[in-house]
Amino acid sequence: MQMYRLDSSQSADHGGVLCIFPSGAKKQIAWSYKGPIPDTLTTAKKCVATLIEHMMEAGLHDDLERTNIPSAVAGIQAVIQQHNEAVRKLATAN
């Protein structure tokens, strides 16, 4: 699975990640949080749980089997941490 960080051009409080699965299926997960997200691991786990639900509902069983779930959690956590760093930089710049 490929992951791309998504940023809002309107607010630093909004962010997300675009996940592209081996079949080409795409899923966007977005969040809105005032300031840095405090528990990046729990948030990443919730995002991956949402992805798994979507994959099951959409019948993307092959993509689910080919997705390394712990790596997905780590990848999304890294995206959230990057988002948090951007939010902190903006806060100190203002």
C-alpha cells in the first residue's frame, strides 16, 4: 500500500492520508484537530481500523491480505507525526 500525506490549504488543523492499495483502489482518511494530535499511535490504529472496515465492505479481500497491517499503522503514525510537526511550526511562526 502506498500512502501520501494530505494537507489542507485552508487550515493547519486539518490533515489526512491517501492510501492506494495494490489493486489501485484508493481510500482517503482525514482528521480535524485543534493543535497537534496528542496520541499518534492510537489515532493511527483507529485510521487503520477504518481502512480495514472499508476494505472488507468494498470486497477488497486481496488488498487486505496483501496489506501489512503493522506497517500501515507505522506509516500512518509517521504521517500524523509529520502533520503535528507542521502544526507546531505554524504555531511558532505566528
